[in-house]
Amino acid sequence: MSNRVVIVGGGVAGVSTASALRAGGFDGDLTLVDAGEFPYDRPPLSKDFLAGTKDIGQIALQSPQWYDEQRVRLVNRTTVTALRPSEGAVQLADGGLLPADGVVLATGGAAAR
């Protein structure tokens, strides 16, 4: 199995992937990259948070402690702009590279209009 996995996307799919990898015994480096400030559940943001019925802590997918306990490195406020398989890395918007033996694309979808 890969020693370094990068998950692109901090929504339900990305966080669930991190959880499943750890639950399945993956012990390598695990990095989750997301454009947002912290992984949160998107539907409650638009419904409950904006309506004032939940605070930001209540829509987070996991607590900050969970990411520490599960050894999931969060790389927030950036995006992956390229996959670099020949270099064993993903490229970030600032040009930096994250080493990756495996990549999971969990970027979600957009509503059809």
C-alpha cells in the first residue's frame, strides 16, 4: 500500500475516505487538501448556519482533535492544480508540491442547471 496518500477535497467524501483508510489499518502519511478554512458539511452551512440555528462547530465534519488523533494533516485554503505522477506529487495553487504515492479525488460535484 502507498505510504503517502493525498485526499483532494474536504467534504463528506474526503473526510470519510480519511476515516476509512485509518479504520482499515492504513498507517502512512495522510494529507487532506481543501480550498476552505476547515472541513465542514456543506448542506448544513447553507441551511442551518446561515439561518442561525447552528454554529460553525456544529457543522464541522470532525473536531480538530480528531484530525490530530487520526494523524490527518490538513492543508487548507488552497487547491490542487495538477497531478504529477512522474514526480510522485500533487501541485498546489502556490506552486508547492506535496509528495503522494496515491491520490484520492473527492472534490464533489456541481448542481446541474
